[in-house]
Amino acid sequence: MVTYAELADLADGLFEASGDDDELLAERLDTLDGETRAALLSSDFLNAYQVFYYFFRETPDELAMERLQLHAASDLARGIVVDEIDIYDLIFTLADGEPVLLLTDGDTVLARFRGPEAYAAMVRYLDESL
């Protein structure tokens, strides 16, 4: 088990090595053992955008990116509204260490996609359905 201080040092080292390059940060995260990577991806040391990019290797539109950057990765346990599409919310969350995207009207989940292909699947769903 990695301590909080060790995670902080590791995160600092990752940021220093990758600069502002999202792709390089994701590649550095890939080199970590699963337990350490999972701890970082659900911590306050990364923001939710960095986790989004890590899993999907995609950059969402600017507003979604800004929303994600304002949240710590730890907020993903509750879910973060990434976008509002008509009366629906697009929510990004983590479940059992996997990324999940939900399209909901607040009461009912209309679509749920899980795993590294969730973002591409949600984009296709939205293009075809809305």
C-alpha cells in the first residue's frame, strides 16, 4: 500500500516529467503498477480531466475540459457532470476502477457506457439518438 506522502511525491515527479503534456502523463501512468495507478487516479493529486484523458486518450470540448479540470479525481467517486445536452446530463464517474459515462435526465439513466471505449460509444450514441 502506498502512503499519502509517497503518492504526493510520485504525483510531483510525474508532473515534472510530463510538464503540461496530457499524453506523456498518461504514458507515465501506464508504467505504474495497478495499485499505485488506481490510488493516483482516485486521489486529490490528479484532476478529473487528467483521469478522463488517461482512460479515453481523448480531449473533450473546451467547456467539458474546464469542468473536469476544476474537480479532483477523488470527486469521480460521486460523478461529475461533464456536459449538459438539452435536458440531459452527461456524467463521468469511476466504478471499480473503470471509467463510466452516464446520460441521465436526473431520474432515469438513458445510456451507460463503461470501459476505455465508453467515450467513443457515448459520442456515437448521442450522434444517433439526439
